[in-house]
Amino acid sequence: MNKQINTEKAPAAIGPYSQAVEANGMVFASGQLPIDPATGAFAEGGVKEQTRQSLTNAKHILEEAGTDLQHVVKTTVFLSDMADFAAMNEVYAEFFSQPFPARSAVAVKTLPKNALVEVECIAVK
């Protein structure tokens, strides 16, 4: 049976989906926009600040599920501009250590609310 994961430490879903779902010892976290849950606004600054907020949101969701970033096995990073890859990667490296999770990073035409970055992840418990 799937278990829905929700925390007030991350922004509420902006559509018909869960912040995360736990199934068979895995936690599937939805893509996290760089929204500060305290203000409902994007993190101020550029892609570095937005990446930091997106990953902080994911961290809080995983903690609510009883796991953490060290148990992430796969991430997907969506960028509005691939020119921001190096800046995103710099901040991403602050959140993950060896062995790094598998990762895909893709540029998309537009992200919800015109974000610069969105990050989703899968973790084990």
C-alpha cells in the first residue's frame, strides 16, 4: 500500500499530486520548485539560490518520510536554461556526497511558475 508523505516544511503541492509517496521501502518525492514554504515565494536570487531552496524542500520531505539525502539513489534536475548547469551543479554538490546518486539533468522550455530549476528524487528507507 502506498503512503502519502506531507510536511509543512516544504511547499504544498500546487496540483493533484503528493509531495511524496512511500511504496515498498522507497520514497518518491515530487519535483520541488524553489518555493520558500514560509513565504510562498521563490527564493530570491538566481539559479544557485533556487537550487538550494529546491533541495532544502526535498530534504524536509525525505526527513518527514523517515529518510534523508544520504539515502537518495536517483535525482532528476530540470533547468529552464542549460547555461545554468554549472551553477546548479555547484550547489547540488553541497547537498550530496559520495557515493553520489544517479542523476539526469535536462533543460525544459518552461517550468511551473517560471522557476529556473526543479528537482525530484527517489530515496530508500
